[in-house]
Amino acid sequence: MTTSPVEVPRQAVAGDRRFGFVGRLVSTELALTVAEIVLVVAPTLALAAQSLRASGESFRVVAMLAALMVVGWVRAADLLRPMIAARDAKRAGRALTEAEIVATDRAIRRAPVEVAATRWLLWSATVVYLAVRLATRGFLAWPSAVGMACVGILHAGGAAAARGALWERRLDRARRLVLPNFDALRAFATGYRRRLCQGAWALLALTHATNAALIAVFTELSSAQSGTLLALTVPALVLPMSVWYRSLRLRTRPIERYFDVAVRRPPSRGPAREDPDAVAAFREAQGLPYRLAGYQVLACAFAVVAVVVVGRRVCGFDAATAGRLLGSSGLMLLAMGLYETLLLRDVLRPLLGQLGARHRLPVGEIRAPITLRAKLVFFLGSVTVFTSGLVLLFALSPSQPHSTLLASIAMAMALALGLVHLIVRDMVTPVVALEERADEMARGELARPVPPSGEADEIGRLSFAFEEMRRALRDKLRSTESLNIDLEREVRRRTEVLEQRNLELHDALEKLRRAQDDLVRSEKLASMGRLVAGIAHEINNPVNAVINTLGPLEEALQILVTSPSSEAAVRAAKDAGEMLRVVQRGAARSKAIVQALHNYSRGDEQRPRELGLARSVDDTLDLLRHHLRNVQVEKQIDPSLRITGFPGQIDQVFMNLITNAAQAVGERERGGTIRLAATARGEDVEITVSDDGPGIAPEVIPRIFDPFFTTKDVGAGSGLGLSIVHGIVDRHGGRIEVESRMGEGTTFRITLPAGAQKSPSAEDPST
Ligand code: ADP
């Protein structure tokens, strides 16, 4: 796969900062070197300073120490090589090969142990070599030499343990960046016991060294005496610390059992949410720091008592000194216990976090045995006891130079402040983490679990409750989302159904329209059928007149031809003129009727056009003349009135209304009057068709515009006339009203927009 040239430098820049760990290791290493000098060089030199000066070995010692540092660092650099290669690969944006991943993982696991072991071996070898050399050359008594060697080995071991722990911490951070897919719990499982031991040992050595320094302040023991005591401590510690180690192994069994199942042989389908092993491991892990620290304090107290009892025999110091020795050691053991608790809690916290994140732990079962209040009282109370105890010892101790006192007080203060700092950090960190997660949750980010803050004390249980709340919120949100999706799907389905129904309705409407057109057509044919009889009669009259005139006309013409100058001829010419006019009128009348019929039956245009109302009314009256025999028609139509519309449809309106009116008044013997009027009313044209017929019954009026409603006999009416009129008026953007009084007559009033109007539908219901 090729990477774009823009991406590579960007990744490399980001990588520069993210994957850097060497710098941090170097600074850690320098700090550790200083600590080593305090912890190893100072106590051993205190034991052998005079002999060393006398023997002139100082230069050799410095050279050996320098060589020791260089060898240690070279070895460290060698161990780090695979990690540096992996870091460079990451910086270049290149994925690691399988071999590189294995080598890096191996380096991360082995480097802390090997670096610490190398340093310990080198220091021990140096100290033992020095002790033996000074003893064999007679500058140091053999017991002191053995003491020096023992102290050197113990303290170098403590320094090495601290080095191992710090390296591990640094590399652990680096591991997360270089090997992000690495299983954190697996990494923890491989090294947590070693880390517990490292912590315990480092603290033991530190306490031993500090106690040695304090003893020098509180007592007046000679360097040989204190050397003997320090030397005695080492063998005195062997048995109790072995018991301690044994209890560590016993106590971590539930944790090991959990790791055996969950980590070393992971189940194929991810960890089970409810796991009794996880509950047992959690319970044990949260009590372990207190137990191990307690056991260690007990073991050391046992060793201290033994050393003081035996030391008194060997060195012969007084009871007060013994008391001060016991007091100082007791206080240092108290401080050690506190530090150790806090340190081991730090070591085990990731395990508690992982267990809480992977499993659903019943809060009732994992409740921490010590409450937060008890913890705070114990921690802060112990710090108070420690400082006041030291003050008391200072007060009781033989007078010392000011500088020694100041240095000792500074050291005691540093120890107490360190404790306070660790206690506060221990309490505040989980609260801050909770606050951050609460912020995230408030912003709606619910994907990341809330890690348990550690022990299931009040704060721990708060984080468990938070996690429960997060899960509940997330589930609720998910179910709402899925509900929304379901709803959307349902809405889509319904819309589709509605669209389908709409189409069907559209089809049905189309069919109805076609059926309506068919009906209209048949109604028109029927009305034309009714018209035809009248029209035939109407044409018959002029045609008869023409035919009847033709015989006399022919005779008149013959007279004119045969005797043009006779008197008869003059009369014949006069008659012929009149007869020709009769023929002319008859032909004109026939033509008008044919024209009206033609107009009525023609198809409509596609677009509306301007039309004169007067002509439309005249055409209709021409066609209906036969039906209007007994009827008097009064017209008041302004010949200039024009509207825009479809002429055929407007003709149909007049035809249907005048036919109805004619039928209404025609029912009476004496006939009646039909009034047709059209006037302009502002923007509109108002057309009225009134008759003085019998009127329409009020209960019938609401139904007269319904299709197929008729009160007429079969054959006389189809019931479609007014419904068609209504449709046409509607389509032309007008309205129709009816007024009727029984016995007085009926008036239909149509209002149509004059001139230009909304384009009415091109459909012609009359065709
Ligand atoms: P048809 O004339 O075929 O019956 P119409 O829809 O034209 O159908 O009329 C419906 C009914 O309205 C008629 O049957 C009649 O009862 C009534 N009607 C319509 N015009 C008049 C009128 N001018 N006078 C009395 N009744 C009328």
C-alpha cells in the first residue's frame, strides 16, 4: 500500500512526540543513580569509610563504580534496541512485522528485570569485592566486612527493585503507544507478583537505610556497633520475609485462578460478564496491599526485636539505647507500612480497573472492608503519629550538631510530606477521573466505560454506580434509536401504501372522468335527439314555404316569358318578386338553423378564447325555437359583453338552462315568459335565466345539481343537465346560484369572470 507524500511527514511529526520514551528513561536512570548513591554507597561507606581511607582504595572504588555504571547502561541500551526499532517504524508510519512485535514485547517484559538484575549483581559484586579486599588486607574486621557486604547486597537489591519498578512503569506507557493492541490484562498477569515484591523490597531497603541514618542521630553507637546491628538485620529478615513471600503467593491464588481462566487460556467467546472468579479476584486484590504491608511490618518488627535483643548481647548497649532503637525502627516501619500500602495499591489498581471493566461485579459482594473514612483516619493518623514520634525521639536523643539535626528533620519532613502527597493523590485521582467521565457523559459520549477507580470503597462504588448509569443511558439511547428506526421504517411503509392508494385513486378518478364524459356525451346525444324533432319541424316550415312558392313562381315566370308585355305579366313580375323574397327568407331561416346546429354540435377548441354571449344565446334560441312556441322570450343581453372560455361549453350551459325553463313554463296551457339577461358586474359578468314556471320545491333544491337527479318522466329528462352546467361554470372559475318560489318561477344566476380568466380546463364536457 502506498501512502500519500503529505501523510508521511504528518504521521512522523505526530509520532515524534507520541512514541518517545528514551528521554524519559534517561532522566529516570539519572534519578535512580542518585538514589543508588544514597541507598548503597552512603550506608556502606558509613561502615567502611575509615578503613577505605586508610587502605587507599578510594580511587579503585570510584573507578569500579564508573565502570559499573557504564556496563549497566550499555546493557540497558542493548535491551532497548528492539523497542527503539519499533518506535522508529511507528514514526515512519510503517506497520510492525510479527517478528518485530514479538521482539518488542519480549524487550518490554525483560528489560526492567534484566536491567535491575544486572545492576544488583554489579553492585553486590563491587561491595563484596571491597569488603573481602579490605578484610583480607586487614583494614576491616571480618564481622564488619560481612555486615558491609550484607547491607550492600540488601540495599543494592532495594535500589534494583526500585529501578525495575520504574523501568516497568515507563515501558508500560511506551507499550501502549508502540503496541496498542496489546492485552493490558495479560501484560499485568505476567508481572504483577514481581512488581509487588519489587515494591516491598525497595521499601525495605529504603527503610533500612533511613533507619540506619536515624539510629546514628538518636543513639551514640559506634560505627562498629551500628555496623554489627545493620549486618544482623539482614539474616534476621530472611525468615520473616520468606514467610511474607509465601503469604504473597497464597493470597494471590484467587487472582491467579482468574488469570488462569481469563488470560492464560482465554475463552473463545470473550470474558463472561458474570464471573465468580472475577469477584473473588477483585475482593482479594483490593485487600492485598493492606495485608502485604501489614505482614511486612510484622515481619520486620519481629526482625527488629530479634536484632535489638541479640545486638544488645553482642554490642552491650544500654536499655535506653535499645528503647530508642526500637522506637526509631517502629516509626520507620510505620512509615514503610504506609508507603507500601499506597505503592501496592498503585500496582494493583489496573487489575481492579480491568476486572470492573470486563465483568459485571455485584457491588454488594465486593464492598471494600475498610471505609473511606477509616482509611483517611488511619493514613493521616499514622502520619501524625510518625512525625510526633520522631519529634519525641529527637527530644530524647543525645545532643547532636545542628547540621545533623537539621538534616534529620529535613529527611523526616520529606518522608511525611511524601506520605501526605501520596495519600492526597490516592484520594483525588479517582474523583478527577470520575469528573472527566461525567463531563464526557454530559456531552453525550456514552461509548467509553467508566473505569472503576480501584477499591470498592465509597468513591469506588460511586464509579460503579456511574458505570451502571452509563450503561442504562446507553441502552435507553440505543432502544430509542432503534425505535426511531422502526418508526421511520413504518412511516416509509405507510407512505408507500398511501402512494399506492393514491395511484389507485388516481386511476379510479380517471375512469370516473371517462365515464362522466361518456355520460355527458350520451346526454348530449339524447338532448340532440329531442332537439331534432323540433328542428326538423322548424326547417320544414321554410322549406315548405319555398316548395309552395316554387309552383306559383314557375307560373309567373312562364307568363313573363310567354306574354312579357301583358298586364298579367306586370302582375306576375310583382308576384314573382314577392315570392322570391319568401324563398329567400325560407332559405335564410334554414341556413340559420343549420348554422346553430353546427355551432352546437361542434367540438371545442383546445384553448379558451373570447366569445360573445349574445350570439351564443341566439344560436341556442334558434335551435330551441320549436320548444318555445308558446313561450315569450325576453332578452336583455348587451351585444358587446364578452367572456373568455370554451364556446361549445357555454352554448351547452344556455341550452340546458333554457330547455329546463321551457319545459317548466311549457307545462302550462297558457305558456309563459323566459327572461334572459347578461350584465357586467365589475370584473364579472352576471347571466340570469328566469322563468315564471311552477318553481322548484324547497326540499328538492339541494339535490338539483346532483347527477341523475330528475323529477321528469322517463325520456323527458336524464337528470344530468344541471350537473353538467355546474361542472362547466366551475371550470370557468364562476359560480351558479338558484332562486325559486313555488308558483312564481325560478331564476338561475351565473357569475363568470369577464375577459381574461384562470385558464379553464380544455376538457369539453359537451363533446
Ligand atoms: P332534467 O332536466 O333532465 O331533469 P336537470 O339536472 O336539468 O335534469 O334538472 C334537474 C331537476 O331540476 C329537474 O328534474 C327539475 O325538477 C328541476 N328543475 C331544473 N330547472 C327547473 C326550472 N327552471 N323550473 C322548475 N324545476 C327545474
